[in-house]
Amino acid sequence: LDEGLVCHVGFAVDSQPFVLPTAYARIGEYLYVHGSPMARWLSLLRQALPVCATVSILDGFVLARSAFRHSVNYRSVVALGHFAEVEGEEKLAALRAIIEHIMPGRWGDAIRHPSDGELQATVVLKISLHEASAKIRSGPPADLEPDLKDRARKVWAGHLPLVLSPLAPVPDPALQQDIPAPDYLIEYGKR
Amino acid sequence: LDEGLVCHVGFAVDSQPFVLPTAYARIGEYLYVHGSPMARWLSLLRQALPVCATVSILDGFVLARSAFRHSVNYRSVVALGHFAEVEGEEKLAALRAIIEHIMPGRWGDAIRHPSDGELQATVVLKISLHEASAKIRSGPPADLEPDLKDRARKVWAGHLPLVLSPLAPVPDPALQQDIPAPDYLIEYGKR
């Protein structure tokens, strides 16, 4: 949950499921999401509907000798429960955590922290991680014995690791000329 | 849909939603997923439950002058409907498309294509993209006018593009020494 960046939140309305991607952060045993009170999905989730919050990380492709054994390496967490709205100190801590989760160091930079009006225009919800399960697949392919022994079939097998990498930061066209990219931005992804 | 790699499929059982990540491919106006007939979620989806299939790509972080205007750049597709099982030629074409979607060139390499038994041990489902919507956010932050004009607050603003990049391929420990990594693998991600 600390390495992932996008949470896919599932909920159902009149038995039609919806799955929406959103930013998030974990604090202790809770996962926090946020958004506008105008957003329909947040209005629904405020009502404590049963939900599923899933975070998955694609770690790579698994290239086997047989088509059947091709796979992906991944890590995923699936949390079931319902969201509850948070306020006050916990709300501000969650917003800080969501920004710091995306870009460690950003909250402590000179960004303007939320005004009272902005806090009112933001809904922050949390879900307990009490009912959650994790899955992981890693490493090489698991080919069948006959495929391993078939030395006539010359095909490369193994896995290709994937990582989400930053390209060069793109300054806002309105950025003042004398403001350099901060260290935490330049160092992002080199951890 | 052709650039994404993971589909998050949502469905509900007794009003409890579940969201599971899976590989997929698009052919024409359909999105295909596959898996084992032993998997509970595939057994459920075979029954044509209402589902939501969401594919999202995280394109970058948006670093604004105010905490409130921080965001992410992304592209997402949300398709509603139900899955239907496919067989025969269409099933094989879908399996081929799923492997080629992950690693273009792989199906035409010397991998062993599915046997009849393996085809029977695989369920392939498709969902129409008829009822689907796409969302996108790109580019620089959208700061408020007072924040743009506040030249005393020296904070970098802009966006950080992110891409999923391959690391070096990792050969299977059981790989024959004389089989080199194929060109399509070495070239992966350089497109």
C-alpha cells in the first residue's frame, strides 16, 4: 500500500458495480481517499455503502515456454468494508499523507496549505484495513516438465521487471524563472 | 485500452463489491479477460453478472502551488455491462491478443501454443465496449489566480511525467545457455 499509487474503489448502485481510480494514502490501519463533495461517487461512499478498495502494482511480465504459463508478476491488496468520513486534525493529516505519498517532501515545501474553504470543499474518507487480503506473484515462469525438457524448442524464458519511472519534470509555463526544481523532485524514483 | 496493462474488474456478490486486477486485451469493440475455471471470480462472471471493467494509466503527478490543486495526470476507461464466454477461434484469438498485448512478438516466437487440455482449463470472457466512458487529465497544474500572483511564495510548480519502464530481462534459471533474449524483449518499452 505504501508503494502503490492508485487505488481502484468499487461500489454498487442498484446492483451495477462501478470501479473508479483514485489517489490514496495509508496511515496506520486505515486507507484514506479524498475528493470533491460534488463528485457523485464520493457522495455515495459517504453513505457507508459496502465497498472494495484494491491497490495493485504491476511488477513485470512472466514469459514462459508455453503460452498457457505466461503470467504477470504483481502485488495487490484487496480491502473490503465501508468508508467513513473524517474531519478536523485527522482530515488535514490525511490530505498531508496523500500529498506526501505521491511526492515525499512536497508538504514541507512552500506550498500553500488548505484554507478553511478548501477543507470544506474536500471530502476525506477512510476505510479500515482490518478485512484485507494481499496477493503476490514474483520470479520466473513455472513451466511444465515436458516444456522444460523440450530442448528442440529454442525459446527464451524468464521475466521482465517493470518499474514506474519519472521522466524530466515539466515546469508550469507560468513558473517564475528563478525557482529551480526541488531536490525531492529531482531525486524522485531514485530511492 | 491498448496502452494500459491491467484491468480492474468490479462485480458484486450479495451487495458486497469486489475489485480484482487482471490482464486483458482489446479486439475491436470488445475487451477480453481470461483465467482458470477454478477461480471463483471467473465462475461468477460467467453468469453474466453486471460488471464494471476499468483500465487506468497513471501518467504523472501534478504539483501545484496550493495543496488543494495537487492532482495526477491519468487516462482511464470505465466500461459497464456483463461478460460473455467465448469459444473456438475467438477464444484462441483472445489468448493470442492477451499475450501480444503484454509482449508484442511473443506469440510468433517459438512458444508452445495452448493444447486442447489447456484451452479447456482456461475461461475467456469478453465485455462489449459499447457502454464505456473515458477520462483524461494532462498538463500543468491549474492554480488559482491569487496563488499565481503570490511571488513571495517561492515554490516550484509543474508536473512530473511517469512511464512504466522495463529493467533488464531476468532469464529463467533453467534457461538453456545458448538462447539469447529476443529482439522484441530487448526493444520492449523503447517504442
